[in-house]
Amino acid sequence: MCFDILEQLQEIRKISLAAIYCDNVPGAQVRRKLFLLKSSSNPTINCKNIPRIDLTKWRADSYGGSNIRNTDQLNQQLDQHSNTRKRQQQTQSRRRQNGRRRQNRKLNGILLTS
């Protein structure tokens, strides 16, 4: 089994308050978004339908050692993931700034003509 940090991150993102509640209260029914009111987009569902984390992504190899084979490979994966997240955040930031600029131009145009 090869160590893949991205698979582990995907599993961690499955954790929700609803899943934690279901792990501790057998046979319960919950809303997927536990703090939001029941609605058509957030109905009460059986705990069996709540995604759970797959701990096999952290399983050690058959010799009892760590499943990290190559730290260089791990560092590359982490750097790649980090760079992707940074690019996504920069893109979102630019979009917000451009939206604010467009709003300011519209407001300036309105104020100048009044």
C-alpha cells in the first residue's frame, strides 16, 4: 500500500458533526448539516447514509512499519497540493477585487452624473 497524503486529506474532509454524532448515538437519525434547520435541502436521514472516514488510508504495511515509502515523494505531493490551494485562493481573491472595482466604477459613475 503506497502512502498518499491526498487520499488521506479526502478522507479527513468526510468528517462532519453529523458523522461524529452518529458514531456516538447508535441508530440515530440526523440532518447532514446538523446545525441547520430541517428543510427540503437538509432533510433528516439515517446515520447509515452519512459518509464515514476510511481509516485504511493510514494503515501501516505488513511489516508493522510506516507506509511512508519515499519522503521526497510525500514532500512533492504536499507541495503540489499546497501550490494548487494557493493558486485557487489567489484566483478567488482576484475575482473579489475585480468585482469590487466594477462596483466602485458603477458607483463613481452614478455619483458623477448626479
